[in-house]
Amino acid sequence: MSVRRVARYLKFAAFAALTGFASLPVHAGQAPDPATTREPVVQVYGARTMGVKGIFGVHTWVAVKPANAMSWTVYEIIGWRLRWSDSALVIRERQPDAPWFGSVPELYADKRGPGVGELIVRIDKAAREYPYSTTYTLWPGPNSNTFTAWISRAVPELQVDLPATAVGKDYIGSTFVSTAPSGSGFQFTLAGLFGVVASPVDGFELNLLGMNFGVSGSGVKLPMVGRVGMPHFFDTAKR
């Protein structure tokens, strides 16, 4: 066996160990048990990242459970995967509310019931069409929060109000104008470094060098703090 092949195996083993540790099968009870919840559910989570990075930002992901499914599927971007793979996009079954490297996740959006099955189909399609899966930049993006904002822009019915610590959510590539990260209202930005957002979901935000200051229905948004207040779930369950 060649040294190169051994190195490749070790890289895959390291990735499996890291991601397995990152999402241990312990949960905080925010995700309903598929064994007893038959309706379709979509949830969006975020948790502080590892080390010093966690002072400034969170890692976010989108979780879906189709009707009658017995497990959750999580969509997320994991940047270090690019060290041995051509894509940072990860689609896998895991417990969505499990701690992320020891950080307890916060629930940002929760949709259930009639109509959610169609949202799940659109989420899967948008995830697979994510244009930055082969690149990752911690600041100002594209990163995991850029991905979550891409999904919420494609599926605005999720009404996700990401906190100020979701650094990278304002990155929209070479364009300057778009909808806000929630998919509603509008956003003007320069490479995700400077900009302004206004929408019924995101509220009003000012972006200075990737740091967000703002206010919305869910509270006051501040750099490093994230949000002073609780997420507003906008018609959490549609039955």
C-alpha cells in the first residue's frame, strides 16, 4: 500500500472522528423524536464554533425530517473537509440538536405540518445547487453561515432570523443587491464586509467589516453577543 493511499485513509478517519465527536448522539430535546413525530419538520440551528473563533461566530446548519421518516437529515458546510475532498457540503443523518464540539445549539427556526414536505424538497434542491461548495473562507465568507443564508433565501417560508454571530450570512458573491438572508426584504452589501439589511424578518441591520449591529422582532443584534432576546419563530407550526 502506497504512502499516499495510507495518508488518504488517515485523512478520512480523522474526518470521521472529528465529525462524529462534533455531533455526539446527545440532544437537548429541541428536535422532536422521529419515532413519535410523523409530520414533516424543518429546523435551523446554530452553535458556537471551536476555540477562539467561537468568541466571534457560530456554525449553522439546516435539519429536515420528512413525513414518516425515522431519522433526521442535516445539511451543512464543513470547511476543513476541503483538505481531502472537492466539496465542503455535507448531507448526512445525525441528531440535529446534538452539541457542536461541546457547544449547545440554539434553535433559529422551526416549521412543521402541512406544506413542510414541499419545503424539504426545495431545501434539498437548493443545497445541491449551492455555488460555493468547493471553496471556504472563514471571514467574510463563503462559509457555513453563507450556506444557511443561501437555503433561507431559496426557501423564504422558513423565515430564519440569523443572529449577528452568523458571520458570513451577508456574503452574496460578486453581486451587490439581494434579498435579506431570510429571503425577504432587501440587502445591499460589498463582499459581505459592508452593507445594510432591512426586512420584516431580519429587521434592520448594519454590517461593518462583517460585524452586524441591528434590531428585529427577535431582539437586539450585536457582534460577539449574537442576539439579546429570543428567536421569533413566525408561525412555528402550521397545522
